[in-house]
Amino acid sequence: KDMYTARNYVRLFCSSNADWIVPTGFGERRFAVFQVSDAHMQDRPYFEAIRHQMETGGREALLYYLQHFDLGSIDVFVVPKTAALVKQTLHSMESVPRWWHQRLADEAPTSVENRPEWTDRRILVRCDWMHSDYLKFCKDHNERWPVDRVTFGRWLREKLSPKDQPIERLRRRDQGK
């Protein structure tokens, strides 16, 4: 058969109890993710009342509401930025960015045992300390494939160093060894 192009009208709704459901990223535009309250979990009278309402004119009322809703009041092409979407994005991140996010949340470039000294608004951190901390993070979070030291260092250099101030490499004697 010959191929042809058609408009995509697929709309999916997923419900899950899992922590990670969809692969989202920064600037997500495909998925709207919401956290549903568990206030009425297993509340049969609550859901029975909804079912009864839907069967006694509720469907028609909902259809009327949706047909007369002013879509001009919202931009349907912008995915709502919800806490649940952020959580999915964090679960979707690769191990090094997830580790770095945790370091930023903890306000320390390494764990407490290896906290470096701040000097002149710059911080000197031994890369091997950071990589060891990253490996511990991976172990604690059941990350099966942590990256090696070279890949880790490349990520740090690429993502964290401003173009006009590259990460400086210190010689071993300068690192106190």
C-alpha cells in the first residue's frame, strides 16, 4: 500500500501508582502530569455519587460545559508546569545531572565528609572527591550504570564551566598530595 500523511488525533490518558511514568525533559511540551489527591481513595460513597450524577444528566451537563468553555482564556499548547511534572523530569534525568541536582539541593558540591573550603568566591574541589560522591549517590539510588571518571569530568566541564572561565585543572602538588 502507498503511504499517506494524516493528522494525529491520538490523546492518551495514563494513571499509575509508579514514581516514574513518562520520560519528560526540561521544556516539556508533550505530557501534562498531575498528582491526584488520595483523599477519596477507596471512598465508595464518593465515587458512587459521581457515577449517579453522571447517569442522571451529568454527562450532558459536562458536554454542555466543554462545548461552551472559552478556550481563548487559556493556551492549550502550553503544558502546565506542575510539581508532578518536575518530579517526572527529575526521574527522567541521567545519573550525573540527577547527582548534580542533589548537590545543588544540599548546597554542597560533595557530601558532608568531603566538604571543601571556599576561597575568594571560588571553590576548589577535588574531582576524585566529586566522582566518589557521585558513585556513592549512584549506589544509594540503585543506578546500575554510573559513568566513568572521564565522562563525569567532561559533563562537569561542559555543563558547569562558563565559556569565559573554564574549569582549571590543578596539578597534584597543588591539590595537597
